Amino acid sequence: MGLMDILGDLVQNVVAGVVMLVFAILSFFVTVFVIGTGAQLAGYSPDGNFAVLSAAIIAAATILAGLMKE
């Protein structure tokens, strides 16, 4: 295994990590939107902190479920 193979693997891992982070952030924003819209349709007016907390829990559970997939 040469130096170029090692550097290629390193770049590939960094790019994959950045892509996963971007998708996690997008998923979080979509989840916040869905929770806010759902609460508004149900007639609730939750504090922003609770909407963000519930979105963070749902996004983390989704990411963990994706990692545990066989």
C-alpha cells in the first residue's frame, strides 16, 4: 500500500464525513419544520426550545437507526 493509496483513503473518509454532516443538518432543519407545522396544525404554540429539542431527538434517533441497519 503506497502513500497515494493512504492519502486517497483519507480524502475519501473526510468527504464522506462532510457529506454525512451536511445531510444530518438538512435532516434536522426539515424535522424542525415538520414539528413546527404539525404543532401549528394541532393548535399548539410550543416554545422554540421544545421544538428544537424534539427535532434533535428525532434526528439523532434516525441517524442511529440508519447506522444500526444490517
